[in-house]
Amino acid sequence: MKKKIAVNPFEEYEKQCTDDELCRLEEFFAEFDMHCRLRSEEKKKLREDFERAVMYYAREGLSLEKALRRLDIKHLGGFYARPPVLWFALDDAAKVYPLSMQHVSMAVFRLAVYLKKEVVPPLLQMALNFTIKRFPTFATTLKKGFFWHYLDTTKRRFCTQEENDIPCQPIKVSGSGSQTFRVLYHKNRISVEFFHVLTDGTGGMTFLKTLTAEYLRLTGVDTPPDETLWDIDATPAAGEFENAFAMVPKGGSASGFVDKAAVQLSGRLSENRPCRIVHLKLDAAGLKAAASRRGATVTAYLLSLMFIAGKAATDELRGEASIQVPVNMRKFYPSQTVRNFAMYCGIRLPLEQLDSAEAIVGEIDAQLKRKASKQAMSEMLTATENMVNMLKYVPLAVKQPVAKLVYGFLGDKIFTNTLSNLGVVTMPEAFAEHIQSMDFVLGTAITNRVECALVTFGGTATFSITKMTADPSFEEKMYDLLCADGVRVRAEGSMLYEN
Amino acid sequence: MKIEVTYPAVPKRRLRRRRLKSAAGWLLLFAAYICPIVNMVTGGKAWSVIVLISLYMVWMLLLSTDLVEYNRISQFTRLIFCACALLAAIDVFISSGWAIEVVPIVCFSGLTVAGILFFTDFEKQKQNMLPMLLLIFMAMGASVVGLCLWHEESRWALAVMGAFALALLVACAVTLGSEFKRELRRRFHTK
């Protein structure tokens, strides 16, 4: 039997190169060797990423000189050349996530950008290789300490994958040096799924924007430095990775976590979590106009619709519906941090009061102003800190089972639903031209049947619904309510994930 | 409302695997529920305790594996902890008098294997030290307590286990040098 000899495509490519080009490539990879001191198998993978990118450019007819300029080794910095030494204690909000996670449920959220052209995988991989060094807290792996988990720096090639699973699935963080986020691509979409220990929506968006900008630069889009984007070659500053909770002034009263159980939407909980993702792509101007007609903010307006849609999706006749609204603490305490720096509040209304969106929007606005105020958030933050201090000398082996039990018992029962609004995202004009829209998908809770999130880019506001039940009542009612208010809506999403 | 599908199809295999794992979990739970009942009905020695510990071992080592730091050292130390608990339970509930010698020997062997696993893949495994450190500390603690409380001839196994644990700790500290201190600082931080 003849033995098959594997052909190295890069060697084949090199055979077609001129002597001058071979010389350039040799110099290029000699420089690569100086910048990469990873273990041999990781180094090999990283080198192959460069080779694939060079071959892609060659196929596209780009000269080798231009290709190597785009792939300049200096973008690797010293990240792959130095051994890992840094470690990061989890911030106050992140501490709960590894304590309460299970094999089937983990606090994962997803941010995605839709480009106008299909994603080129070798270039996305190179964009990640260059971007990761700018985010030292992302280049980490989750570790167990005796009292708390922590993030330990890991030096490896962080990989991108083609999307082929249900969104927001638990990330395998158990292996030595495993990633705590995943970068996925599918057609024209780049998605990043983050384990919440790393970052919150704002921090995640900073990463996605930086990654997308780097990807677009590699595809040939160029723009002068812009202050809305992180420069991947800049040196990371301590303030960008601080536990910002620590800088909030202490004292005052503590309150916030406990509340009455809220009404849950009806519909059998699905085995697959989530069982469907629905994106309502809204005309941003129309949405703003509809909110203005009600004299409310976009968040308050959407909350009013969610309450009405929620009522249509439950069989309960009495009780209180409650929607959790994450609050970005950066607006009260300006910080550059890309780690978690958010608290939340709950907007509550009795079911009997939910007659129409017009009738409740005023009350929602008032509750938002009161409950998402600096004072209220500071009280919740004090409560969080008190709890962290109380538990800090309790061994993890004791804390973890108790936390799982408490989380399983209390869990998300005090809320019916969630609305996380990331606001309006901007990119420099040259990059924005190549982007269609963005979306933000929350991971699943325990009993809440739906979780909602909103992000606006360009003229499109994407309202994403993460579903835990096959019952379509909620999204259908939302769709009807938005259409009735004159907002242009287009529905996209996943198929129903059924066994 | 018509939804345009923009996500890829998910292979059924993945979905089925999750279901299978869940089914196995329920089967174990059922066995754990039924065994003590059968034991109580039939009478005799408390063999169901041994079955329960064994089921817990299967659950922990195969179905509910570590979510953080799942590696060869952590799995092996888990196995050693469970095996020691199982041996102690057999001694207490089925036939007694031998565990005080056997458990330290098993623990000693466990420390030896953990040491080999650690030092043969040092660069990678130095990130996975905590389970081995805990095994070392527990062996040392158990050795001291055992030697103080147990005054029979069979104390030698406890002494060997304690001495070997201390030797392994020193070997780790010497090999890791300043990194050992840093490792301890991050592993035992309270921030």
C-alpha cells in the first residue's frame, strides 16, 4: 500500500516565490521566532496562522511586501515572548459566577458584529493573535484558590472557531490554560462569547470593537487612530483592568438582593438552554421616535412593551412582574476598566396594572430614575462588598456547594425577565462603512423563560431575545406591539433547538 | 412573524450526548435511593453505605467532573480522597481493624504518583499545583494527628506517609524556587 505524503501548502506556495520573496519570508519568520517563545506546539500553530494569512493574501493578488506589512510582527509585541507572571483576583461582581456555575449552566453572554462581507477565517485568527495582548485580563484562565477563584495569565495561541453549536453554551474552562471566552464566525458574523468572570457588556464591547477594527485593518481598511477605539499596540494601563468596585467610596446603608418572588412566564422549560435566539432588528430612528411619543427613554419604552408582552405570555392572573435592568456603574464612577463594573435594579409592577404600554410607561420611568440612581446602586454595591468580606475567609470547598444551593433555591425567581441595554455603539466612519449591525445576546437564567438585550449600531437597534421555552407568545406580542407603534421590525434568529 | 434563520444547524449528536449524561445522573440517583431501602429491608451489615460512597465516586469522577482545573493531578487526587474514604467506610461498616495501615499506604502511593505526574510534565503541571498541595497538607495533618492519637505498633505507615508528604513539599518548593511563594500567594489570596 502506498503511504500518503501530506503536502504542506505553505511549502507549495514557497516553491512559486521568487528568490527575493523567499528572502523576505525568511527574514519575516526569523523575526517571528524572536517574538514567540511559546511551547513548540503552540508556536507551530501561531506560525501556521501567519502562513495561512500570507497564502490568503497571495490568492487575493496582494503583493508579498504589502501582505507582510499588514502582518507586521511588531503587532505581536512581547506578549508571546514573555512567560506568564500576572494574576488577577476576581472583581466583586465576578466572584459569584464560578461559585454558581454548573456543567449545563454558566453565565455566558455574546456580542456579535455583522459585516457587509463574509468573514475571512485566517484574517480573523490573525486579528485575535494581535488583539489579545492588549487585554491582559482576557489572556487568562480560571483557577481555583483555597478561598476564591482567580484569573491566571496564560500564554498560548487563542483560537477562533467556526460556529456550530447553540449560542451561549458553557465554555470549557477546566483545562490547563483554557480560554474563558470564545471567538466564533459564521458567514458575515463575528461573535465573541464571554464567561462573565472576565468582563461585562461594556468591557466585552470594547474587546469586540478592537478585534473588529483589527480584522478590518487586516482586510485592507485603514483609518487614522481614533480615541473611541483601543490601539492594539499601546501598553495596557492598570486602570483598564482594575477592580473598579474598590474605588467606590464606602459607607452608607446596604440593601438590594432580596425581594418577593416574581411571576414567571408560562411554557415548559426547554432542555436545551437556550432553545432559541430571536433578534428583532428595529429601525433605530423609529424606535427613538416611538419612545419620544410616549415621553420616555428607549429603555423605559421597551420595558413597558416587555411588561405587556410578558402578561400575554403567562397564565398567571395575579402577582408582580419584575424586570431586571443591569446598570452600568461607569456612568456614576467614570472608569476605563474592561472588567465587571455593573449592578442591577428590578422594575416591578402588579399584573393587574398591566393594561397598556401607555398606562405604565410613566411609572416605569419613575421607578428607573429611583432604583437605578447612584444612591440605590451604591447601597447595592455596599451590600455586595459586605457579603464578599463576610465570606472571604471561608474555604472555597465550603462556599461553593452552599452558593450552588442558595443560587439554585433563590436563583432568578425574583425576576420575570431581564433587559440589558448596551446603548449606541459607534465606530470610526471608515470601519462603520463595513459593518451592518451588532447584537447582544444574554445567556440563560434558571427559571426565567426569556432574557432580552438591546444594542444599537448605525441605523439598527437589535433587540435580542434568549428563549428558554418553545412558546412563541412573548416575541410575537413584542413584534405586534412594535409594529403597532410604527417601528419597522425584521425578525431574525436561530431555529428551535429541540432534541 | 416570520423569522429568518441566521444561525447554523446544530449537530443532533451534541444534543443527544447532553441528554445521555443527564439520564446517567438520574440512574445513579435512583440507585442511591433504592440501595439503602433494600439494605434496610434485607438487614445485615450496612453495605449500602459503601454503595453510596462508590456511586458518589462514579458521579464525581465521571459525570460531574471538575468545572475548574480538570487535569490529571486534580483527578488523581480526587480519586485518592474518594478511595481513602471508601476504605475507611469498609473498615467501619463491613470488616474492621486494617484501615489504619492500609489508608496511609494508599495515601503514600497516591502522593508518589501525584509527584510523578507533577515532575514529569513540570512546565504545564506547575499551574495545577493546588490539588497536590492539599493532598500533601492533608497527609501531613493526618499523620501528625494519627501519631498523637494512635499508640499501636502499626503507626509506621502514618509516619512514612507524613515524612514522604513533607519531602514532596520540600521538593516542590526547591524546584519552583521563588515561583513557589508566588503560587502560594495566589492560591491562598483572600482579595
